Amino acid sequence: MTTRLTRLFDLIEMLADKPMKLGHISKVVNRPIRTVHRDLHLIEDLGFAVDRDFENRYFINREVRPKFIEKFV
């Protein structure tokens, strides 16, 4: 069983590597689309730039530094 925190880190890692559609993310993490959607919003709330491309695929914009990092630099 994976914890939510582990799943969030997995999502951040996956979406930093390549854009993915919501349905595909749901299958990979074995969670309902609604849960994945909530997780994406939480990742955004943490300061990561979650974007979508023209094919409606989600990805982490690596050019935007997460907001919480600013506190440590």
C-alpha cells in the first residue's frame, strides 16, 4: 500500500519526465481519476507548476521553481 505522500512524489517525478493524460496517470498510479485530479491540485498548492499542453497532457513545468524552495535559498 502506498501512502498519499509517496503517490504525490511519484506523480511529481512522472510528470517532470514527460506529459501524461489524466486517464493514463490514473492507470499508472492505480487510483480513480478524481483522486489523481485532487493530487494534482495539491501538488500545485505545494508550489509546483502543473501545466497542460495542447493535447491536454499534464506535466510539471521545470522552468518554474516550486514556491517553497524560495524559503530555503
